[in-house]
Amino acid sequence: MAITVNGVEISDAMIEYELPRHVEAANPLQHATHELVLRQLLLQEAARLGLEGQDDDERINQAIQVSIPAPLVSEADCQAWYDSHPEAFATGESVAARHILFQPLDNTPLSLLRAKAEGVLAEIQANPARFAELAQEHSTCPSRMEGGELGMLARGQTVPEFDAMIFTLAPGQIAPELVETQFGLHIIQVTERSDGQTLPFEEVRDMLGQHLMAQAHGQALHQFLHVLVEQADIQGVDMTGALEPLRA
């Protein structure tokens, strides 16, 4: 069955030409077809409004601009979003940590290495003041010379398993169990924590306003396309799930 939009055909050749732009979609053929239908609806709306442009993209953009006025976002809107999403404006979270690394050596069974590491962990849990001493004695990391100190670490600065652990620990807390990474087994203690700071509203107001305007415009475009689809005579294709952001 031919695909038509208010009597205008979407040909196989048009779909074949559009298809390479959608190779990363879950269903490239469906995604390409949906976009061609939506573009045709917008071109027909541009013609209905008497809009002219140098090419289809310009006529589509004109139809969107005329049909969807620029959204207005007040400072109160920005302030409300800022107040309700403090995590979006936090920056600089870091911890100071130290560790003792037990690195597998040639011909050393991992079971023996783990037993040794667990024994040292038990000693530290019984007497945390011995951490630096035991790091110098047992760690295979160069940081042993500084008692295992690694300095201040930001999120993402260490391997994932290490990173995940240090940001769950309070200052002075020792990880309750060994942490295994690609480098070996670690005993970890966090000695200091900085939760960073929240960027002031004045510093992010303009950026936040642009974000909220773009969000509001996207919602309005989605609704506009939904109305066009509902009012159109579309044959040969199911438009369910088609109303995703239109590519420019």
C-alpha cells in the first residue's frame, strides 16, 4: 500500500534517500518514514500559510516559527527550577583518600593475596592509627611512601570500583571490605570530604533561561505535530511513536 499524506505520496525512493540518516535508530526504516511524513505535514502547513523559502528546510522552519511563538520564561520560572533542582548546580565534590594496594605478583595465588589483605584490613579496623605504618609496610603502590595518601580526588578521577567506594565513605571511615580493581585489592580510607558548592543563581540564570525556553519550545513543537498528525489523512503507515524531535 502506498504511503500518502493528505494525498501526497511518500515514495520508496524518498525513503531510500532518507534512510542513511537514521542508521542508529532502533528501527531505521520506520524512523525515516515517520520523519518524511512529519516533514510533508510541515511543508503542507507552510503552503497553507503562504510561506515561501529558498528550500524545504527554510519553509519548515518558517512554519514552525509562525505556528509556535517563542516561549516566554520569567525569572521566577528560572528561580523555581533552580530551587527544586539543587543537584544540577553542584560542582567540585571531592574526597581525600588513602589506600593500601595488594597487587598480584607472578606465581602468587589470589587466594593467598586476599587472605593477607584481609588480615591487614582487620589490623587497621582494630587500630586505624596504624594505617600509614601498614601502608608503608605492605602497599605495592608508590603512595606507600606517603602512608598511602592519594590527595584530593574528584568524581571520575579513579577507576570505577575505587571511585564508587570513596564517595560513599564519611571522613575517617574505612571501607568495610576490600575493593577489587584492575590493579589489585585495596584497603581504602577517606580522610576528608568536600561536598563542593552550589553555583549561585545569578551565575546560571541566563543558561537556565535558555534551557527552559528550549524545553518549552520542544514541548510546543511536539504538541503542534501531534495536532497536524491527528488532522491529516495519512495512509500506509502507522504514526504511533512518531512524534520525536524533528531533525533540522
